[in-house]
Amino acid sequence: MTPPTTPVIDTPTSPATDTPVPAGAPGPATARREPSRPGWVSAVAVAAGAAVLASLGTVGALNAFGSPASAATSSTSATAQQSAPLVKGSTTNPDWVATAAAVKPSVVSVKVQAGDGSGGQGSGVVLDTSGRVLTNNHVVAGGSGATISVVLADGRTYKATIVGTDPSTDLAVLAIQQPPKDLVPATFADSSQLKVGDAVMAIGNPLGLSSTTTTGVVSALNRPVTTASEAPQQPGQQDQQPGQQGAPEQAQPQSEQVVTNAIQTDAAINPGNSGGALVDAGGRVIGITSSIASLGASDGGQAGSIGLGFAIPANEAKDVAQQLITSGQVQHAYLGVSLADGTATLDGAERSAAVVGTVTSGGPAAKAGLQAKDAVIAVDGRPLEGADSLVAQVRAQRPGATIDLTVVRGGQQQTVHLTLGTRPANA
């Protein structure tokens, strides 16, 4: 199989702002959605320009697996989150048999049947006993007249609607209709406590094989991963019931870039795992599996795991889910700059950097004193791999959070203390 060599690039813009990247600057890699096969899931294949792939030293593609659908809204309330381990285990001596038994009831299969007869499958994680389920936006977004079903680990199937979607983080919350009384909510861990080398298990519905478990370790943290997701439904369309037609002005959803400050794992993740759980040795969810690196697929075929899988950290996933349940929309942190990949030389060594292009007047970056041509090399002491790395770390924050940017300006290092704003609706 010949891997893809030509990235698919949109007009370069900063994912963190509505300001274009300066002409000639490298833009983020974007995704194309491949056709789905009956019983399988469709794939979003991202070209090889993402920073994470460049660091791998090989040509590849990131894939976000799922299938499009439309949805109706549901009533919302707060979700309860837990932190105690479900089973006794450690990163050095995990009891995967006990972990799998404890977690499987909390992981579901998500099936989508679109109005045109196409369909696909993904995974989801039970949030609470009222029937809310967390999954990836790309599993359920984009199509019209679709029916969504949630299949529990024991095979019981229920219809579901969408509570809310957030294309920017590729997350969505579903609501099971007339849920059973014996739902088992997942237990979530504090993903900020993860360490490289921690033992993990992925549980999901790869290729339609429900309750599949695979094990591995945390391979890396804060890995900038770039994919693309469907845009949210237009006003008025969210209230549709499956099978209804949208208004004429609600025709084509637009693609939105997703930049995740991801957990990387070598636990096998395949098409259909999207929206499933990545758990620690205690059975607590540490991430929502969402994408893989792949050598690519040709002639409409599906790509598979090569041991480079990625998950949205649990802390970010919990926060987004709570906002979707509470208000149906998510507030995102905002920097107010355009960015490009670059380098900076400091103390005789060359460093990867996110180079500032334009600075939005009155925005958080401008207020903090960030300037055009500043080369940002670290956030809170964590080195950056480029522009996407900075965007990913900003998107992992809440509006109002404070961060320290390590900046090289005129060959000198300095620290810019910055309070993040709230991303404007038109950004």
C-alpha cells in the first residue's frame, strides 16, 4: 500500500482566532471524509502535515473514525463525576480481567443510520444514570434524517438523540430515550496526573466488534493532534426529530479543524473505537479515544492501528460534556493571534516555535504584550512542537485561565503572563 504524500491543505488560518495566517506561512493539515461501508465506520483521513506526524519521521495520516448523523436536542442537567478506582490494580501490576469486567457496562456502541441508507458505528461512554452518553462529534455529526441507536454491553438497544455537539473538541453528548434503570456510569480520573508509561486499556466498538479491549501504555502526553470535524447544526436544525427535513438555508455543514492536546497510547485503536474509553489500571476513564496515526488507506479502504492512537484527556472531556449538558454550547479559550510553524535560536540551540503573525487588537495576547514575530517556545514550561502545539494547549484551557508563554524576541528570552479570553462566536 502506497501511503499518501500530498497533504490536503485549506487556506491557512489560525485555529485560535479568526485572523488569517500571514501569506506563505504553513497552514494546518485538514481532513477529508472517506465513504463508509455497511457495518463499518467511515474515516476522516488527515494529511501528513500535522506536527505530530512530522515528529514521527514517517509519512502518515491521522484518522478520526465515525459516521455522520443529525439529531434532536434533549433536556439537560449536571453529570456526577467520580474519582475512586473501580478495581484494585497498579500501573506495574494491573488486573486487566477485573478492569475489563468493571468498565465494560459503562462503554456502549453507537450506531447511526442516515436517511440516505448509509450508516456507521462508533463508541460511547455512559455519563450518568439518566442516560447521557459521551462520544465523538464526528461519530454523530453532519448527516440529515438520521437515526441514532445506543447498544449496551449486554446487547440491549435504545434510540438516542443529541444533547449537544462541540466540533472544536470533537465531542458530543447523547441522551438515551427511555433509558433502563441499571445503567452504570463511568468513573473518571484526573487526567492531569497521568505519566508516560502508565498502563492503560482501550474499550470500544472497533469494526462493529462491541466491548473489545486492548491494552498498552501512555506513550506520550500533550501531543498536538490535528483532525477535522463537522460544523455544528445551524439554528433551528437541532430541534429536528430524526427523519425531518432541515430548512433550505441549513444545507451544507462546514468542516472545522480540531486540534487536541492528546494522550498518545500504543493500545490498539481501530475504526469504531471513536468515542470509547481509555482507562487506567483502576478502571477510571482517563481519555476518550478519538483518532489514530496511520500509513493510509487506498481505494476507499479502511486504515488500522499501527500502535499510535490518541485520546482526548478526561479533564477536557468532562468539562465539555458538563457545558453541553448545562447550556448546549461550549465556551473556548481564546488567545487572539495568528500563528505559523517556525524556529527560534536561543543560547546557540535551535528550538521549535509557534511564530506570531498578527495580534488581534484588544485581544488577550495584545493586552499581555505579545507582538508580531514573537517566537513562542513553551507554555507553562512545556516545550512546543510548533503552532498546532500552542493551539492545542490553549484549547485545553478554560476562558479566564492564566498561562505563562516563554517567548524569544530579538534573540532574548522572556516570559509573557497571559489571561485567556473567551473565543468570539465569529472566530
